[in-house]
Amino acid sequence: MTPAGPAGPAGPPMRVVLADPILDRFRAELTSGGADGHDWEFLAGRPDSEVAAGVLGADVLVASRVTEAMAAAGRGLRLVHVTGAGLDRIALDALPPGTAVCNTFHHGRSIAEHVVMAALMLSRRVRRAERLLRQGRWESVAVDPGIALGDTLAGRTVGVIGLGAIGGEVARMAAALGMRVRAVRRDPAAPLPAGVRPDRVEGNGGLPALLAESDLVVVTVPLTESTAGMVGAAELALMRPGALLVNVSRGPIVDEDALYDALAGGRIGGAALDVWWGHPKDGTGSRGYTRPFDTLDNVVMTPHHSGHTVETFAGRAAEIAGNIARLAEGRPLVNVVRAAA
């Protein structure tokens, strides 16, 4: 028998507020699959004060950022659904105890592809070669015997800091490229992600050895009190000369001054930074960094968009819609990071 399609919400319609500008592009996916029929209010791009006012009387808030004012206004919220994995921009302690909080992922594959792309750009010195070619200068080993040859990724060692949704995909993809994979994680005895078989997995105490033995270090841990400043001057000094660092997690996990000094001084080979130490809300003003990383040829810079693919956000929208339907129907939610008291 073919199951019947969605027939709207079970029970009274809920009031749902969306305040995420990226997910706003996926309204059709969000309002389908059992999440249709609710009273949706789309406030993406509005000032925080308007979002806080809009949350009054809402049952569900879908957002990547929740201020204390929004939390205070949402005394009747049954669910805050974060539109990504990170919780560092969510005022969890300000939310009422009856509010459940869920997050969502679907970005692992997209970010892992970005890591591979950035690592290859650094290994092949793409940024410098492209800049010079745009200026009319052909820099190549074919015309200049002093130019260093590039490196392949196969046969090299990648050290993954964190082995969650992103780290697992990085490990899986790196192994497929012929790289040796080692990782550190908070609980080394936890089950490995499906299909991931690193050469070595250790607790965070194994970080010094990982840094010393890796050609490519990829930071994927979430930002917490214990991970802020996890990679500082002492840790960077352990890395091999010529080793590469890719940060796709959060900027403050790596010390900004120490990283710039290591890159500018040639202590490490290069870095790919998709995350920064600040985050301009509207894309202007703060660049996200204070040291002149933009002057260095051994840095690949992107504006926190390594996971920004259709696949990532379509998957998130569908999962959020599913959780809204579960809430309306009284079924257990998925990806619960804080249950309602």
C-alpha cells in the first residue's frame, strides 16, 4: 500500500518564525513534509529588535543566532531549531526551561570537499601562481629552475582535530585520496563514523604528536571554553616546516597572532582559513581578522562558506521541516541538544 502524502499539521497550527537568511531561500522545503499548514513568519534580514518582537507568541524559532532579547521574548517557545551545528551564537541559558533546542548538520561532505580543494591550492601554490599570471608573469618550473615543485596529497599524513560530522568526512575523503589519517577527539573510545577507519585515534592529549607528525592539520572541533585557543604558539611550533593548517571550525580555536607569525615567518607552509576571529553581520565593517593575512601568498581566505552548497541547506531545510512535524504530532525530535524540561 502506498502511504498517504502529508496532510498538514496534526493538531492546531503552530506559529513558526524563520530568521535565517540562507534558509529563507528554501521556503518550499521548510513548509512541506508535514510542516505545511502552520503560520509561518519570515523575518530573515530584519533587525534583532524586530525578530525579538516577532518571537512573541511564537511556538518555534528557526535561526542561526538567538540573542538574549530574543530568548526573553520567546517565553512560549516550544522549540528553537538552530539552522546549523554550532551553538556558540545561541543564548541557551536565557531560553526558558520548556524550550527544546535542536541543531542540524548535512554540511560534512561539502566542507570536506572544501578542505581538499584548499589543501591542493596550498600544496600547488595556486594563489601566488594565479596572482602573478593575472599580472602577466608566467611563473613555472618550465621557465624557472628555481621554482619549487608542488606536492600531491597521496602518501602524506592528515591530522584531524575532532572526528564529528565534518572530521569524519575529511577522514573518509583523505583516505580515498591515499592519505594516512590520524585524529584526536575528546572521547577516543566513541564509535567511529560509518566508513571511517583512521590509522590512529587518540584523546586530546595526543594533539602534540598529531601536530608534529602531520603534513596537513584540519581543525573541525566546535568552539567551547575548552577548545578556545587550542592551537597557539606552542602548538604551531610543533608542526613540521612546510605543514599546512586548515581551519573550518571557528576562528578563536587558533590563536590569531601566533598563526600570523608562523605564516609570515615561514614557520609553517600555509593555512586555509574559512573561519575568523570576528563575523560582520551584514558582510561589511570588520574583516574578521586584525593581522594582515591578506598580504600573504601562503593563505587561502574564504568568508565562512565552505559548507554553503545546495546539498547542505536543502538537507537542513528538510530535516527542520521534519522536526516541526514531529513537534506538532507529539513525536520525539531528532538532533536534540537540549530537551524541554
